Amino acid sequence: MPSVMPGTVPGAMPGTVPNGPFAPDRMNATAYAPTESKRRKPAGPIVVLSILGLTFLSFAGLMGLIWVNDMGIIGIMRLGTIWIAAVCIVMGLVVIILGFRGRRTGGLIPLGLVAGGCALCMTIVSGTYGVYYRDLGASGINTVVSLSQSVSARNSDGMNDVQKDGIFVADASDATFETLQQGVAFSGENYNTDQAIIDWSDWDKTHGPHTVKMLDGKTSISNCPVGTITIAATQAQVHIVLPDSCTYAFGTADSYYSTSSDVGGKYEMVYNNYMGPSFGFFEAESATNPMNGPDYEWLDKESAMPDNGPELKINIPYAVEARVNVVYASDWGGSTFQPLADIYDGNSTSKNTTGQSE
């Protein structure tokens, strides 16, 4: 039986190379032939630039709408969430259309990543607002006062108060102080016009003096309110009018407190006296009161500061598009309790106690 030499094809004579489709050269050429891939076309610069231009135009329209309507942080947050959602929807539809037409997204990928990042940020902001304001922040509030322009009321919230044309004023009675100790939330509709005024300018006329031990170890006579009150606010301004030189701070007696003249603002969301997640847009508003002069000696002198800290602590669970500020009686030029109460009682045949709880 003839032997087969290495490197030869069986059945072929030594020294000959078979022809046909099974020839070695043709087999190797077929096995290693390059395959052609048809690359899909990208979206193209026209599509990408059109999407980018529409995004910029819509953002300019958004900022113009905010400016014209003088919106606070709540309006900015709502419109911003709607805007970024619309941008993401439009970009998603464009990607789907490009896929049906057999094109790649191309330059839309960076724009999609930016839009997705913005959407994530707005989701975090909206979620924080919902959780802290609706759930956690309101948990310690017993009374909610609506500052709507349509509400006209007298002594309807457990306090000795009067409300007319979007302005709420409460006096220095024990009923007012005890209600504020339990927690009151003021809910307005317009930051610029809706106000709540806690008029304690005549505190010494309704409450007797008490003895206070100072940081220097000496004692002093005080005619100021003592204790912790809880005030929350939404789309409103809350003014607390105190007798001159009374000591106060924002916070609680058994936790951190700060000696500032106000908390919050039109473009801010404040939770737990700035101890919770708080943020704002645009430049912060200037302080209502610079806290200097002879009435503020208690900030620097141990002989004027009580040894347990400021006598009045103001706890702010939340202030959303709202400001809570303290003003001394000599610096206050707004409404006070008695004149507004006289106007209400003189112009009303009956005391309308419209319910204000939400």
C-alpha cells in the first residue's frame, strides 16, 4: 500500500497539487477573507445643533418666565422640574426616531448625559422638599394659619390675633405664647405680601419682670419673653417684634442655636434651623437687621447675656420661600396688634372666625 507523504493531499500523486474548490490556496483565501461591515450614519450636526439650540431657547424662556412673574424658590423648583422633564422627553423621542431610521445618536450622547444629570438634581431637590416639608417638617406643628388675602378672622387660631387682607397680627398674651410654644405654621400665597406679625413690643405691660442670672455670675431684672417657640412658614414673612435689648436666638435650648436676625428668604429652603438639608437659588437676601448698636450688647458682654443663653429660642422646623426675622420695637415700622384690631372690630358687625387650618 503506497504511503502518504506528509504535506500531500490523500489520493493525489506525490509532487502534484490538486485543482478545484478544494485547492489549499483557495481554501485559505476563503477562510481568511475580510468581512465587510456597514457602519450606520450618525445623527449629524444639524440634528445635534438643533436640539442644543432648542434647549437653550427653552431655558431662556424659563428664566424669563421666572423673572416676569417674580417667582420664589417653590415656583422655580416646579418650573425647573417640568422643563428638564420636557427636555428629556424630547431627546428620548429624537433618539427613538433616529433608531427607526437606522442612525446612531452620535453627538446627542453628551447632551443626554447633561440632561440626565440635571433631571437627577431636580429629582433630589423635589424629593427633599416633599419629604421634609410635607412629612418630617410638619410633624411637630399643631396649628396651621392660612395667610390668604381672602381670610378675615379674629382669635381663630388659639391666639389673641386679628387677620385682614393677608396680614396676621398676634399680641403678647399668654394664649399667643402658649400656642406658639406648641408650634404654628404660617402658610401664605405670596412672599412679598403675606405677613404674620408677632407683636410683643409691649410684653412688659402684660407680663411682670423676672430675675435672670448672667454669664458674669451677677443677676439682672428682665422684662423679656422666656422659653422656646416653634414657627414654620411657607411663602410668607414672619416678623417677631421684641422689646429693645431682649436676647433671642434661632434653635432650641437642648441643641444648636445661632444668634442671627433672621432665617430663610424668598429663594431659600431651610430645614431644622439650617441643621437639615437646606439650599437656595440666586444670591441670598441681605439681613433684615444688622445686629449692632447698644441694643445688641448682649452679644459681646457677659454682663448682658443670660448664663443659659438667650432667653427666647425660636425653633424653625422649616421655612420654604419664607423668612422669619426678629426686630426690636424701636426699629419696627410695620403693623402692630391694637390698631389693626381696632380697624377690624370697627369695620365688622360680627367677628368672623374663619377656619384657617389646611
